[in-house]
Amino acid sequence: MSAEKATAIVLRVIEFSETSSICTLFTREFGKIHALAKGARRPKGPFESALDLLALCRVVFLRKSSDALDLLTEAKLERRFRPANGDLASLYTAYYVAELLGEMAGDYDPHPELFDAAEATLVALRTQGNAARWLLRFEMTVLRALGHLPSLDECAECGMPIDLAGRVPFAMIAGGAMCARCRVGKKQVASVTGPVLKMMRQFADETADDWQSSEIDRRVYGELRGVMNSYLSHLIGHAPKMHKLLGNLACT
């Protein structure tokens, strides 16, 4: 076994014994890993209290060749997460970032752009707040990076351009907006307004940054959240735990 070095965000820490913990980490270099941290619970252990939820740290681990847990040997803290002014919306959104990565990222499937987006989101939540916008932007980044970004401009089935006038079918199984003809007979289809799809396009555009400052109608954002929650729950197979706590998050 050779030692691997990585930059990691701590997604989960659970007690394993009186002195050790099992950690789930999302690393920039290797994707998601699960590792045993021996001595992590000792007051003066080898990890210098670096393994806090959402902490950014530099780690060294021994990668196992079997299904056994990797062995974490070092962790040096670079930055802890603390929400801006103790804001609960920022805290819950940060927990949601960890939950989404834990549920959707694959083991040993590196996505550096997704790691960078997660880090940028946590920094923004720590310094700026504005949780609702960063939440939606991160969700769209996760979907794009992992190949699940819904079709927003064309029918997910036939490829015809979507007319945003009136309400538009949005199919969870087919993966996005649909034309009226293709919608017939489909299950798990929501009905959304054109402004909802426009907002989704705006936040999904990786080349633009106007999502940070554009004016957003709260009713449109509320409808969008319902669609996003349903779509992500479909992909994961169940509703994320943090959806309940983020239910009343307002977009400003």
C-alpha cells in the first residue's frame, strides 16, 4: 500500500471505538473515500482536531486494495466552516452540500470542478451568506458534473425546442422539459412555468455569473425549489434529509 495525499472536505464522521472514527471525505484528487482514523477521538490524537464536519484539510491515507476501509494516517486542518454571523440558513445549506456529495458522488470518482464548487460554496456561505442562490448554483453544478443536468432548452425526448409560453411539462424520469406531444402517457411529470425554466438555465450556465445579482421573484423561486427537490429525490432514490430544514429558505 502506498500513501496518497489529497485535499479533502469532511462529509461525515462517526464513532468507531473509544479512540477512533470512520470518516467520509470528498477529495479533489480521488473523489469520495471512506477511511478509518485511528486515534481521532483522543484529546491529543494525530489529527489535531482536523476532522470536523465540513472542514477543509490536507490528508494522507493508505488506500486498501479490497473492500476494506482506507486508513487515514494524517490530517492537517486548513479551514473550518463557520456560517456567516451564525446564520442558520447558511449552516443548513452547508450541511446540504455535504449530504448531496455523500449521496451522489461516487467512490474514487474524482471531479475536481465539483470539489472546487463545493469549496467556493462553503467559503461564500461562511463569508457572504446569500444561501438560497448558492444552494441552487451548487445543485446545478452537481447535476452537470455528474451527468444529470436536466434538458432545459429542448424536449428531453425528441429534441424539439421548448416553448416557454404557458406551462411546460418537466419529466423526472425522462430528464427535463418535454414538449406536449412527448408528454402524453409519461409518469412522474411536473408542470412548471416558463420563468422557472429560465431561472434554471441561468443558474446552470457555467460561463455566466449574473445568477449572483439578478432579481428573483420569490414565487418563481418557490416553484423552482419544488421541481428541484423532486428531481434530486428521484435521482437519489429518496428525499435528502436537509430538504425539510431548507423548505422555507427565501431567495434574496
